[in-house]
Amino acid sequence: MLRRVKKNDTVLVISGKDKGKQGSVIDIDTKKDKVLVKGVSIVARHVKARKQGEVSKIVKEENYFPLCKVMPVCSSCKKACRVQTKFLNDEKQKKARICNKCKEAF
């Protein structure tokens, strides 16, 4: 199965509080249809000291958000685009993701 967004892809956030930000995909949760993007959807998490001598702190980290809120960025035209799939003309009949605007594979 060919996915619209894969790990290490550059994506653009199209809605929500981080609208307009770009980042690379760190992880995808396929069961919940959520994505983790570097530098987007930062939340503060309070970490309690567990051992003696350790200090409590506030950790800022990325949070998962819905996959429908991101759009992949084409590597050739550098714009957010919808994805088409196309069979390559090989003997193995592999599918490729193609930019809907410039028709280049990425």
C-alpha cells in the first residue's frame, strides 16, 4: 500500500494553531492516523524528579496530531501538493508518488 506521507518527508501544516509551518515527519501512527512532525505541535510536559538529587523540569517536545492536517511538499517545485500514484514502466510494476502540480515523482 502506498501512503500519501512517509517518514522523513517534508510536510506543510494546513490547519490548526501551527498552520503554515513546515517540518520533516519523525513518526506516523497508522492505527490512529496521526503524525509526529519535527518542530510542529510543541507541548510542554512537566517531568517530576524521581531520584534524590534530580531536578524537576519542563520538557518541550513534539506531539502527535491528525494526518489530515498535513500536506506533503514536493521536492522539485517546493510547494505543498496533492499526491497521485502512478505505475513505473519497470518489469516489477512498482508504484510511485507523483506531485499533482508538476507531475514529478518524489
